[in-house]
Amino acid sequence: MQYHNQMLHFMSGKEIFDRYQLAALKNGLGSTEFHYGNILYQALHIEGEEKVFQLLELAEHTGKRIALAYSIPSLENGTEPDMAVLI
């Protein structure tokens, strides 16, 4: 029996993001996948690629998900989420 030195491939945050976006497109409007893909897309615009991709990697390893949240309400952001968090 021959053993191969195989390293486990951990998906990058970008790969995880792309996987969720593809699932959203495949399952379509109204699906759970579409809803989560939309949350990730909004998080990307709020926090930027680096932070969202890091959060996705952490979420993948801990079984958590990203959610949109509100910091202290202000007149500037009104009722729009302004941060991404793990839940």
C-alpha cells in the first residue's frame, strides 16, 4: 500500500464566497441560498473583501454564518445595516 502525501485543501474566503454566490444563482430568487448570497454580497459592500473573506473562512471552520448587524443607530445610517458579524 502506497501512501500519498496529501494536504487538506481549506477553501479561501474568496472560494467560499463564490460557492455561495453560485448556489444562490442555481437555486434562484426566494431560496435560502439566494437570501444568504445576498447577505454576503451586502456584507462585501459594507466591510470590504478582506474582512468578509476572513469572516467566511472563520465561519466555515466554526459552523457559523455571517449576518448583517447595526452599530449604534445614528441619523447617518438610518435603518440600513452597517456591519457584518458571525452568528
